[in-house]
Amino acid sequence: MINENIKAIRKSKGLSQQELAVKLNIVRQTVYKWEQGLQSLEFS
């Protein structure tokens, strides 16, 4: 699942949820929700 991939890749790069959020210009809670499968990714 995408949520497992996001978490695995983030960890393999040594990034915290906060660091990934900063790089993507989003809030940390969004990264958490993605990783937990609580929110799907939206592309615009």
C-alpha cells in the first residue's frame, strides 16, 4: 500500500515526519495521516 511505501522510504532516507513535511510544504499531521492510511494523497 502507498502508506507503507511512504513510511518505508521516509525512514530509509533518515527523515522524521516533520522533516518530510517541511520538504513537501505540508503539515506533519498530513504525513502521519498518509502513513496511517487515514487520508489519501491528493494531486492537483
